[in-house]
Amino acid sequence: MRPAQPRQTLESAFDPRRNSFGFLRIGLAMVVFVQHGLAAGGFASAPTAQYDPAVLAVDCFFAISGFLITRSRVQVRSTPRFLWHRFLRVLPGFWMCLVVVAMVVAPLGWLHEHRTLAGYFGSHPHGPFTYLIANSLLVMRFYDIAGTPRQVPIAEVPGGPVAWDGSLWTLFWEALCYLGIAALGAYGLLRRRRAVVGGLTVAVWVVWVLRWLVPGRLPALLAGDLVGASVRLGSLFLAGALLFLYADRVPFSSRLALLAVALTAAGLLCPDGHTVISLPLAYVCVWAALRLPLWKIAARNDLSYGTYIYSAPVQQLLAVYGLHRLGLVAYFLACLAATTLLALASWRLVERPALGLKNRSLPGPGSRAIFARTRHRHRGSSVARVSAIPAQRRGGGERAAGADEDPAGHAVVGKQQQGEQDPQEEGDAVGGQHR
């Protein structure tokens, strides 16, 4: 009688260099591109947020991000280093996008409407320089520049936004999730008290239930749109984080994936169902990334971030110039070509060079001590074949707050060497569009 085969889990199925997270990210970015292109070109009215493919793509982005960013936090271990990595991944590309929109895209739109650039750079209150400064910290305070873009299909719809790049709103929420994971790691809760993340997820679901069942009896703070966005996006990010933290226990199963798909479809029937589907949707995303044999796609050039941040301004600008009147095919091909060129330039000229700074020493009095300890541990460690997902500690006492390194004598499985480039570190799952 053959011995029973061990049950495969997400941990045993995960290979950091042979997975399809890159393919999923670019695929989700293209879903957003197509859906928003239909609205920007006036080819289709915006669907309800409940069943909008672009909104569902945003959900997937945050679930994937929860899985990968939690893995990054456990591996990096130093809170300043983790935050430095996240800064390099998001902000340089974001800042360059603001500059391109304010100094290239919007002026071309203004020039088409006014036949001159006179008045553009001195416009007030939503001028180009104010756009750069006011939005520089990821909080998008306004989306138009000098009242443009005007006379485009999406702006002519009643209640339609006047915005060049409305997609950028999600980056602020993504950054908040990073800060939350950084704080949990700093207090040692990701490796030694992972049930705390489960408790936070349950708390978010409780708030969602209360907003659904007794919306009129909640305090104004819990009933507001700010909490609504926090509940939706936070639950998705936490669901992805949970799958990583319990990867050694969660089965890697096609049957479970089919059940998760069914639960996701059923959950969308609920009011604001994006919260209730968070865990099954996260499982579907992670399962697909580990099952699909498409790991070579986006392995060298990760265009998902650039596609996300540049698709909206490209679509709006081409609509300003009337390319949508040539028909859907011509409009989409032109938008895709321009977006791809900008995404490729963003990756090669901004994002990848910024990521090359990841292992630079951090400024500050404590940075030398941090890296001295890191180098000492690397010299004394033996070379061994380790799992791709760091093992979680079970039980044991908690270290002092702020100490996110393991006690002496306890190795972290799957630890990344300081100079090693992790392919999953190259691209965060950020992006999407608010509806």
C-alpha cells in the first residue's frame, strides 16, 4: 500500500521565481484599461460599481498586494528597510506621472481647446504647479488641471468627473495598507501573533455587517464614505495577508478554488459585496498565480504599474483630440500603443532604476547598526535550501515592541539575502479605478 501523499498547501506550491503574479497584474491592469476606455471614448455607459469589471479588478489588486506585501515585510524584517522598498516602488513612478500629466498631457489638451498655452501655467486654483504640489503625497486633492479635460464623453455624462487621471486615488489606500503591515511587523505580530491579523479581518467584517444591517443607527464616523472605502479595501488586503500568514495550513486545491469562485459570485449579490468576497476572491487570485504556467510573462519588464497610472490620461487626451470618433478599434489601438510606450518608459527610466536603490544604506544614526547586524548574521549563517515562504513561529513569548528580528538561534525560513533581488519585490499590486 502506497503511503499517503502529503497535502499540498499554498506554502509548498509557492515558488518566488516561477509564479504568475506578474501575468495577473498586467491582466488586471488591462481589464481596467478596457473598461475605462469604453467609458472614456463614449462607447458604453459606466456599469454599476457592484458588477463593474474594473472595480472587481481593483479588488484583486488589493488581495494580491496583501499576499505579496506581507511576504515582503516578513522577509525584509527591518521596518525602515521595508518602508524604503515601498517608497521606491510607488512614489518615483507616481511623481513622474504627475509631472507628465501636468506638463505634457494637460497642456496638449489645453492647446487643442485654446490654440495657445497662454493662461495655462498661471491658471488658478487648480493650476499645473498646484496639481503637482497638492497631490504629491498620494492624497489626490483634485484631478482636473485648469478645468480640463473638457468636451470629452465621460465629462459630458451627468455627474461625470472632470479628471485626467482618476485612477490614482487607490495609491493612497495602498500606502495606508503598507503602513499597517509595517506597524504589525514592528511589533512582531506577523510572525509570532498572526492570529491578530485574523482578528483585524473579523473586525472589518463586523463593521461591514453593521453598515449593511443597521446603517441608520451607526455613528456618523462609521457610516461615512471614508470608512466604507477602508472596509472594502482593507478587508481585501487583510485577506491576502491572511493567506500568506497561514500558507502552511491553507490547501492548494482546484476544488477549493472552484468553491471560492462560486462564493465570490454569490457574494456580489449582497449590498457592497466586495467586503464579503474578500477571502474567497483572494484565494482565487493566489491559486491562479500559483497554478497558471505563465510565470515568464512580465518576468523582466513589469508594465502593470505604468499601464495603470498612464492609461486614463492617454484615453482622455485622445478623446480630447476626437480619436474616439474614428471608432472603437482605432481608438483602442491608439490608446494601447501610447499607454504601452509610456508604461515601458516608466519602467525602464523610473521604476527599475529606483528599485536599484533598494539595498543602499539608509540615512540616519541607526542605519549602520542595522546593516552591521545584518552582515554579521549573513556571515555566520550556513547555506541551505529553504522554503520560499518564511515559516511562522507558533507560540513562544513576544519580543519587545519595535524589535522585528528573530531571537538568536531562531532562523527564519526563506530569508532573503541583503543583496539578492527578489522578483516579487519588483512589482506591487497597486492600481485600479474608483467608481
